[in-house]
Amino acid sequence: MATSQFSASCSRTRPFPHYESRSRLIDFTCRSSKSKLFFTRSLNRKQSRRSFSVKSVSSEPTQKLKDPIADEEASTTLSSLTTDAASVASSIKYHAEFTPSFSPERLDLPKAYFATAQSVRDSLIINWNATYDYYEKLNVKQAYYLSMEFLQGRALLNAVGNLELRGAYAEALNKLGHKLEEIASQEPDAALGNGGLGRLASCFLDSLATLNYPAWGYGLRYRYGLFKQLITKDGQEEIAEDWLESGNPWEIVRNDVSYPVKFYGKVVTGSDGIRHWIGGEDIKAVAHDVPIPGYQTKTTINLRLWSTKAPSEDFDLNAFNSGEHTKAYEALGNAEKICYVLYPGDESIEGKVLRLKQQYTLCSASLQDIIARFERRSGASVNWEEFPEKVAVQMNDTHPTLCIPELMRILIDLKGLSWKDAWNITQRTVAYTNHTVLPEALEKWSFELMQKLLPRHIEIIQMIDEEVIGTIISEYGTADYDLLEKKLKEMRILENVDYPEAYADILVKPKEIEPVEEVEIENVEKVESLDEEDKLGEESPDEKEQVLPEPVPEPPKLVRMANLCVVGGHAVNGVAEIHSEIVKEEVFNSFYQLWPEKFQNKTNGVTPRRWIRFCNPDLSEIITKWIGTEEWVLDTEKLADLRKFADNEDLHSQWRAAKRNNKLKVVSLIKERTGYSVSPDALFDVQVKRIHEYKRQLLNILGIVYRYKKMKEMTASERKEMFVPRVCIFGGKAFATYVQAKRIVKFITDVGATINHDPEIGDLLKVIFVPDYNVSVAELLIPASELSQHISTAGMEASGTSNMKFSMNGCILIGTLDGANVEIREEVGEDNFFLFGAKAHEIADLRKERAEGKFVPDPRFEEVKEFVRSGVFGPYNYDEMIGSLEGNEGYGRADYFLVGKDFPSYLECQDKVDEAYRDQKKWTRMSILNTAGSYKFSSDRTIHEYAKDIWNIQPLELP
């Protein structure tokens, strides 16, 4: 380990940056010198770049220190937001000594990482505070993005990249005996998300900052994340994330920014006629702020994360001293555990309560914060009618739905507004992004649970439901009761809940008058002529055995959060063209018929900074060289210029070399994480995403099993001629209680263990499951990938964003016409996308056909299932997993996700992949055209559309 070159006794007076301060002065005071660094930045609009001036003023030295880095310091002005390496190194050494989290003896890697991060954070804070001050001064409309997930990834390289300080930090660390990449590898991924939902939110924050939009993100600060995934002989195992174990150098806790959050209690009416929520359990949400820098701009926005705690007086000291330690800590533990784990298991009632507490904490603390800022900026006279003109709240999926009743509660109960005014303000402020068409993901909460936990909110939701009923009756009338009943069933917020009293009489189904049958006289006479013996022979009713019908359980009373989102907001958007059509035509069709103006499409996007510029520097340099500018990093439409070079052999050669360099990095990663050795000359075939049946990792691995079976039936020479060598890479987490998904993980690892140790197969086929897939792993895998699988059942993936990242990095996709695949295929060209499978509009009929017993499976599908059942992949019993693909009906059966239906076309499509890969000229051309066609899928474009069409905010460039 390298040791610190700087151990002189040194002190530094550094006033903590406050929002009120517009200028920042950092004073360094040492025995040898006193240096003042003034940071001034200006944006050169013509070049879209900034200048970063460092002014150093030295006094007469009393003692000369042997510090070669300090000797290099001098007054200098650098462009492109870079500073000299000597100043950076001095800053790093200062933090290593004076803001330490480690012992002072050595500047080893963990300590060097923290010191480096704190040094970068100093630069961020300057712009961060200036951005905040500017928003405060101008009192502009600001967007607030509320999400249960923010899958940030590592911050160091992204920050120095956006600040254009990478070269300076690399040189400075080299002087200190370290490499920037080694330092960056010490940073754990922030465990604040799980999949595409959280990664999209993080891409959006990057774009908002880069494009100078006034916006903040709000989320929760999960101590243990979702989980850290271990892969053992038993499959996936989960342990707690440890990302906060050594602290987080990027965050600043704002102990002065906290808000009360209440649960339980009761609602009473005061003498003033206002409803008061009293009693119950009170906790405190505390703000932790993380700076989000833009690229080539001073704008640095904020991600505010809430932690939860109880006040110290809730610690029961008497119980503790009596030996009842658990009881003493109960209130504190109940508060803190709200932010322990992302998506805690909700099989138990305790789990459900915890999830609902999480969602309400996010909404309540964030809205209190937003309202406090609005009131402060408004000054002496607050005009609540202006609230939607200053605030836009975007709900990322249904998790933040409680924003709607919470905003109503605050406006009515605390600010004294009428219901009418509060409802108008709420609807104009809030908007909703839908991310799924899966019924289980359209959240529904128990009415009784919400009534107990949030009694005032359930009252407000009941009133909103009454508003909806009134709107529906007004629109459709009561003449056609069947139509009215259908609309109410689809559109009410409350499910299986009685109609409110105001509409109880109106919403009574008219009784049908049954026609009276005419009885012939002859038959009547026959009845009357029954002899007495016949009558005596009949059993009396009392003698008959009474058979009571089984009681029909009452359906559960539910609160439909997605319906509340649609009703309570002014905009609803899907996240891909096909998804938005499904939202309008199927998921929320009745709402769309009533309010068509609410519904929009906003196709997802990814930030080109993290997902190509920083994670794939080799390819980025090639792109810049061939299109003649680096402006594509901010204007991805320029990527389309690559099309004119798609057949250039020199570009092909450079393109392939960059891909191979990236593959070599993944070869090392696989060896380190799994112990397996793979060949960089094989086709890298990748499917990395959350493990779920609809994403169909099972289809992929069964295709691999079929490939392996065919290989085993051939001679060595036949195999070599028939198959292209492949490394099939999987990654992703199965939710801890999702049994079938965990079976699939186990199956993939068992198949890999068998194939990877088969000497007959060798490098012709490898199957790798990369454990604990996260953003940092993705930043290595995506640039190295050559084929990426996006093979969900058509109509079930809302959009996807990993498909965009792969395509942007020149990876060719194999997939169905689902989510953003449809638009990607249109942009990259049909010949540059491997398409298979049923179409979305066919799915319902195919399931019906299956239920009627008309589906005839392909012989290859039956063959591969029998091969799995033969035990070739070990002793584990996969009957349950294979059984889900069989039968025509029943829970967990009947192949709901159409693996068997699409299996034949999938195999045939994979044959086309092999054929194309053999022709490397053709494959490289396809790869180039994928990057060229990905120009549309930048999150910058998406954010411009949100800002214009939903939030009505304007970019605000700092002076």
C-alpha cells in the first residue's frame, strides 16, 4: 500500500458552505504557506464549456517543506472545468488528514477513496449552493421527482466526469501513488434501488442537472438496501447490503431539516369545525442531501433522502434500567426500521404495515419540505392558488400515491383551504408515471389497514371516491344501469366498499320483474287429484336433511392506488409508445374515454454520460473522432452521423478493437466473481435484469439447454462447424419471497456448473451467472456485450431501459415487440434487430387457446423439458418449475408467459444470430448502426418532454 506523502502539521479554516453564502472562500493555513483558492466559473456559450480559475496567494515561508506537489502550486487558469493536479492532490491530502474516517498511518485505498470523494464534494458544494441560491432568488417553478428507488451507482467517476476533472484527479492520485480506477473501485454502489425504476430516476436527475432544469429528487435512505445477492450451491441467498458501513462521503445530513410524520391515532372535529388527527405514533424524518452535478454546467441539483428516527425522549430509560432493554428501545426501533430495507417482504401484516409506512414517510416528509420552501419563497403573503405555478410533483409509479391525500390533508387541515380549492390545487400539481401493466404491480392496499394506520387519509380518499362516483354518474347517467355499474367497478378508488350515502339510493339496481308462467287448467286438476297415499308418502320438510350452502367470504375492501393517481393528477404517462397505447386501450381505458387529454407517452431514456461517455471511453473516442465533435454527449442526435461510415473498414477495425478491450475487462470480472475462465473470442450473449417470469430468463436458459443437448449429440468437428462459441451471461436479483424466480436462478447456476465443467464442450459454450448485479457491474458488462436479450412476453414490459444502454454501446438486441424494443427496432433498422415471438395483440387469444386445450407444443420444447427432468443438471427437483409450463389451467401452470409458444421461433432466431456473427463485417456494421440509431433514447430528450408537456418548467442557467 502506498503511504501518504503529506504529514506536516497543518490546519485549515474552512467555513461550512451555507445556502445564504453566494461566494465561497477556502483558506488553507500551513506552517509553510497560506493559500487562498477562489473558484470562479463562467460558461462559454459558444463552446458549451466552463472556465475554472484557481488563484493562489502565498506568504513568505518560515519553513520549507519537502512537498513536491505543493512546490508545483501556482496561479493558473484552466478551461474545461479542470484544475491543476497539484491543487487537487493538496485537497486530497487535506481531507486525508483533517476529515478522516480512518487511522492516520497510511493513505491506503479505502482512506484515499474517502479523501478523494470529499475533495470532489468540495467542488460540488460550491455549485450546489450557488444553484440553490439562484432558485431561491428567482423563485422559479421547480419540479420534484418522488421515487421509492434511485439506483445511482458509484458517484466518483460520474462526478469528476461531469465536472471535467478526470484528468486532474487521475494525475493527482498518481502523484500520491494510486490510480483513479483503483480508488473508484473502493466505492460501494449506493443501495437505494433495485431495477429499471430506480435507474430511470437516476438518469433523469443527471439529465435535469445537465439541461439546467430547476428540479430535485426525493427518496428514502435505505440502510440495508434490497439485499446483497450471494450465489451458492443452493442458488440465491440474501444478506444485508453494507454500503453505509463506513459512511457515505457524498451525503450531507441536514439536522436542521426534519419533519414530523404520524401514524395511527384518531381523527376528531375541533370546535373550529376542522378535522384534527391526534394521538398515535410520531416519528421524525431527517434530510440527507446528495449533490447531483450536471455535465459542462454549473447546475448541481439535489437528491434529498429521508432517514427516520424517534426523539430521544421516546427511549424508555426506566424500562432500560429495569432490564427491559428491548421494550426500552421499541419506539426508536420502530421508527428507524422504516428506512432499513427497500421493499420489505409483505407476506405478513407487519411487512405490509412497514411498506405503507415507507410510502407515507416519503410523501409526507417531501411534501412538508416542498410546502415549507414554497411558503419561504412566497414571503409575507402566501397565495395558495399559485402553488401549482411554482411546484410540479411527479410520482414515479404508484409508490408515492399518498402524495394526493397528504397534500389535501395539509391544505385543508393545516392551511385552512376549502375542499374545492385544495382539490383544484392538488390536481394541477401532481402527475403520475405508470410503469407496468401487470395487475399485481398496480398497487392495492387494504382499506382496513390504511384506516388504522392513516385514519385521516382514508377519510380524504373516501371523499375523493365520492367525487369520482359523482363524475361518473354525471357523465353516463343512470338510465343504463349495467353501463354505469361497469364504469363504477373500473373507475372507483375503493373496491368492494359500499357506495357513499349520498348515492346509495341512486345506485340501486332496479329489480327485474320475472314473467309469470300461465298454468294450464288441466295440469292444475291433475295436481289437485293427487291421492292421499301419494301425499302421505312424501317426506316432510323437517324430515329432509338440511344442506347449508358454503358461506361466501366477503371480498376484501381495497384502495386502488393507480386509480387514485389517475383521478388525482393532471397527467398520466406511459413509458414507451406500445405501453402508452396499452395504458389507454386496456389498463385505464374508462379513464381515457373520460379524460383523454390527461394521457401522454414519454418514452424512457438513459443518460449518455454514464452509459457511454464514462463507462465506454474507448468507443466514445472513436465516435468523437469519426463524427468530428464531442457534442454528441449533449446532443445524441449527432450519433446518427455514424450511419454514413457504417461500411468503412477503418472504422470497423477500430470498433472491433474497442469491443475486444471491453470484453477483456469482463473476462477478468467473471474470473474474479465466479472463478470461471471464458474466452474473449466467443460471442458475449447477455441477459441482465430483475429475475421475473415475464422477463423470461427461463426461455433463455432452456434455449441454452437445447443448444447444449444438440452439441452433446454431435462430434467435435460437427459442433465446431455448427455452433458459434458463446459466453451466455446472466445477472439480476430475484425478490426474496418470489419462489419461482429463485428456482430459475438455481436452474441457471446448475446448468452453468454442468456445462462449464464439460471437457467436450470447452470454450464452445459457457454459462455464467454474475452475482449481485448492480450499476457498477452493468458499466463493465454493457460495453462488452455483443448480443443482449430482451425477450419478455409481448405487452408485459412497459419499456425497459437496459435495451437502450446496450444498443447505445453497439450491442445487437434479440427480442420481442415489447416495450421500447419496438421503437429501438424502428430506429436501428429491422435488419439490425433479431426479432421473434408472438405480438402483443395476439397474447389474449393464445392464452384462451391454451385454456381450451388447443395448444400443441413444439417437439423441441418437449425434448428440452425431458432433458431437464433426466437429472443431467444435478439432483435438484425441477418439477415445479417445468410444471409451470404445462397444463391448460390452474395457478402457476398453463405457461402464462408463453415460453412454450415462443420457444420454436426463439431457437430459429438464435440460428440467425450464429449466422450473422460468423460474418464479422456484417456484424460490425449492425453494431455501428445500433449506436447510430440509439440517438433517440437519451434521457435528455425525455426530460425536455416532461418539462414542456407535464411540468411546465424552463431551463435556468446560472450566471
